[in-house]
Amino acid sequence: MTMPPMPTRVIGQLVPSSNRTVERTTEYLLRRMPELGACYARIPYRPDGSGQPEGGYDVAACRVAADLLQDAGIGALSWNGTKGALDGFQVDRDLAAELAPIAGCPVRSVALDVLEILRRLGAKRIGLITQGQPDRTAFIGERFAAQGFPAAAQRSLGLASNLEAAEVSPATLSDAVRGCARDAQVEAVLIWGTNMPGLPVVAKLEAELGIAVVDSCSIGLWGCLDALGISGAPWVDEGKIFGLLKG
């Protein structure tokens, strides 16, 4: 077997411990740019959602993970989890500021980068799909509305654990996205949860519906590409969000 060449640049991904999807999605996307590689570290986030405190993060665990990724010479780091939206976004700004000196590079987060993506898309109203119960989805929708992006259409998958999110079928996600598009005039639909394997449905649904379909797991790579000034051209057929990266 011939090993692929060693990447000349490396990004870091900070991953919830019960996540099965981040590495798979990131490595799939990175096949388009062999000179860019990724290293991963995990922080506690168990299938029942425990492992991180309510309203914030176990910063000590995040600091250890960032320090270990710094040893690999990463050029940018993303917290590839969506907890920051639930907790009000400022927690991710604080976490990024805390970790940047330790990681020795720019630190991004999925929750913060999705706001930037929505701004660049010019989205006024969004559809929101989450893995949890309707009350939790509505609460997250209020958080997005407070940032200027009302969740005009919502779908809740009602899953009991984070592990179940990794097993959601493409058909289930596609039905949820189409339902959001039917319910309201939206410019983007968010598949919100980085353990849900949303990327396989994005391109087909964007072509069908004519709106952006945002796989939150892919945003971890998107944020690092943006931080490094790398064009999204190699990935434009994987989702509209990559066309927002001009390099």
C-alpha cells in the first residue's frame, strides 16, 4: 500500500467525545486538497450530553486539548461542536480567546462561523433542524433570532442521545430540509449538530431547492480554511458555503 504524501499544512479540530462524524466528514473533504491535513483532539461530551457544564465549557479540558494539538504544528483550530449556539454564542467567543494563545494559531468555532456564513449568504430567515426535542429546538432558534437570523421553520428529530445523531439517515435529513423549505421562505437551512451526517445530502438538496443547505460538521473545515485564507474552490460542488471562501 502506498501512503499518501505528508500534508504541508495542518489544521486542528476539537471534537466532542461522543462524535462519530467530524473525522469522517473532514477527511472526506480534505481528499480534495492533499497538501492540507487535519489532527483531532477530543473533550468530554458523552452520549447523554454530560461532560460539559451548563452554559459553558470545561475550559481546563479544552486547554489541554489545544495544547496537545499545538504540538502537531497546526495553523488553525476549530471547535467542531454546536454547543455555543445553545449557550448564547458569547461562550464560544470567550473560549476562542482563551485557547488561541495556547494553540498558537487562530481559533474558530462552528457556532460563530455559522453566523459569518449566514451574513455572507445574505440570509434573512433560516430553517433549523436539530437532533433534540421541539422545546430545545425552539430555544436554539431564539438564540439565532437574537443574532439577527430568525428560525422561521424548524424540525426536531427527537433523538435521545448524541450517538443516535450519527445514525440519522440521509432520507430523514432530506425530509427535514424539504419540510423547512416548504414551511417558510428561508435562504438557508441548518442541519445543526456536528454528529449528524449532513454532508451527503447537501449538494442534491441545494440543487433541488435553490437555497443553501448548511451541514454544521463541514463548518469546522470551513472556518480553518477561512482563517488560513484558502479558497473554497476545490469544494464548491460540496456546498454553497465553500463558494463564500475566496482565498
